Amino acid sequence: MLQATVYVGYPKGARAAYMLREVLIELNRLDEITKTQLPLDGTSSKRSKEQERSTWRVPDEKFPEREQYMQKYGWGGISAGIRLQPTHHVQTLRRFDTTFYPPNEGSKNLSSAVRAQNCSTVVHARKRNSLNKFCGRHRYLAPSPQ
């Protein structure tokens, strides 16, 4: 049902989920859902970098910056990516890193400031509304202004 929300939209999905919950309560079967649900951290507590290392499909010589990226972004997502999409994930990581964290992070250019995650400088320079319009896709990268 949650996957269908992508297609029907949140309001209809929420109504359907509420109705499903009511039906499950009425049939006294809600405990079947709560007993079989994943822990709050998903499967993260059972994962380990050492165990997953043997499943990585990208050799060290093709991805020498792997440890650097794992320190920067965390090992979990990078491990899953190089295990499941070895070629695409490495290329995407490299592109992401050079796009959002370019070498010249001190640039005063508005677009490079947004790309460099330096949105706090932009917030002080412009009103928040114009920042949201300009970098709406990158808003999640912006640190909260101090």
C-alpha cells in the first residue's frame, strides 16, 4: 500500500492506510503487523563493514578513493552501492562529490555557493524565499543559519 502512495498521492494513501488500520483493528489482526515489523533502525544493526567487504564488486585499483568517501559519507550507503550497482555507484559518487563539494568552496558565486553547501552565506545575502526558489533542490543540503 505504501508503494501505491507514489502513484495515488499522499492524501489518498493516508486515507487508505487509516481505513486499513481500522479494518485490522476490527478483525483483531493488528498485532500481526506489529510483531513482524523491522526494528526502528531497519537491518543496520546486523550489518558490518567487514562482512560486506567480501561482497564488494569494485576492486581497490578501480576505486582508490573508497575509504576517503566512506569516512566522508559513511560506509553503509557506499557499501550497498558498490555491492549492488558497482559501475554506476562509483561514477555517481565521483560526480556528486565534485558537483556538491567542489575544490574552490570559498567562491562567492551564488550557484557555486549552493553547490558547495555554503547556503548559510546565501541565506544572509538573500531573503529565504528567494533562496528556496533558487536552490529548492538543494535546500536539504543547507545548514541551519546561526
